[in-house]
Amino acid sequence: MDIKMIAVDMDGTFLNSEKTYDRPRFEKLLDRMDEKGIRFVCASGNQLPKLEYYFEGLTDRMTFVAENGAYIIHKGEVLYSAVMSTEMVQKGIDALQAYSDTPFLLCGVNGSYLKKGATGKYADIFRQYYLNIEEVNNLHEIEDEILSFTTIFQVTEVPEVLEYLEERIGKHLSVVGSGFGFIDILLPNVHKGLGMKLLQERWNISVDACAAFGDSPNDIEMLKQVTHGYAMANAEPSVKSVAKYEIADHNTTSLLDTIEQLIGL
């Protein structure tokens, strides 16, 4: 097996329940990947600053497919950004505000934006995941390039919210469940699979030479874009149905064990 690129989702996949990973072991694997010319890709719904936080000191040795594919960075260079038009941003704001008063974030190139005064557990959860939140009086007047929206509901409510948003804005924007109650809104056809495809084309790497790991619906397109797709044991059924393999859950050493096998360490 001649692997040239390995991509991992973060929450529920690369990270354990404590939001940590075995860094010493990963660094040894990354050294081996560097030696063999294997590219490591962090593909997540998270914003770039959060992903860089997890890999502090290692960021110049990997590629980030952030914002579910809307923002791709390689060694500090922006390879791709899916910026929403003002009209699309307004449609997203209007749809979310019409559904409920549940807080949501607008995620831009320079920061993420939350309506001033937002409180409660969901607002607190945002602050755990996003390092650059700015509270604003008017979400319609943000001066930034907006890449996506993110919001969060009870897991049991997600199907209802997805159905509502699909009916309201599905002709204009893509709506996807990102796991753990999170819902993201992006431009149409923007997803982690697109990110993988763009990188494969840029570096002339075949799908047969790529592996990817995931657990949530926003990983499905990425898993379809590689020959060696791995679903975690904790993955949702829809994810397991498209993955070629299933490994143990994210609280085990299974992912790093598999990477070790893939790179022949």
C-alpha cells in the first residue's frame, strides 16, 4: 500500500473525549511521514486558529482543511477560500433567526462573530471551540469575509433543524450536521471531500494513495474521496456505510495504530 496523503477529522476521531491526543507518539509518526513524503491533512469543521492550537509547533508540517472545506491552508498559504456573498450571508442570518433564538456564529477569515448578549450553554460551548469570538450588535454589518455559519442544538433536534434549513435555504446554501449537535452552513458543494479533491489535484495524488478517518456526516464526502476510508466505532451509521473499514473508537489508540500500519513504521 503506497499511501501519499492521510486526512483526519478532529472531534470524535483524532481527539479523544478529553480533546487531547498522544502528541509524543503522533510526532514520531509525523517524522516518519515527512521522511516518506506523506502529506498529513487536518480536516475539520473547526476554525483554523483552533486547529493550529491543537498542533502548536507542528503547523508548518501539515495542511489544514478548515471550516468543513471552506478554508484550506498549507504552510501559511491560502490555497482555497469559499467566501459567501453578502446576499447569501443575509439569507443564512434570516433563516436561523426565524427558526429560533438559539445563538449562532458567523465564521470569517479574520474571526468569528456572535450576537452581543448571547448567553446560555450553547454560547458557552462556542467559546470552548472558537478562540477568536467577537460579540457584535448587528450580525448584518460584519466587515469580514464570511466562510460559514455554525449553530448547535440538542442532538435529538438536529434532524428537525436540518429539514427546516434545507427547505428554507437549501437552494442557495449547503446545510450539514457536524456531530455533537453542531450544524454548519456553507456555500453549495463545499465540504471536506472538495478539500481532498483540490489537494489531490494540486499534488497529483490518486485517490488510491489516500486515507481518511472520520465519524460524523460532514466526513462522508471526504471518505468517499479516498480509497482507504476509515470510520471510527463511535461514528454515525451513515458514516460507517460509506467507509471501507471500521476501527475502534476515538478513546483508543486505534487511529494512530492504523496510521502506523499505513506508513509502514
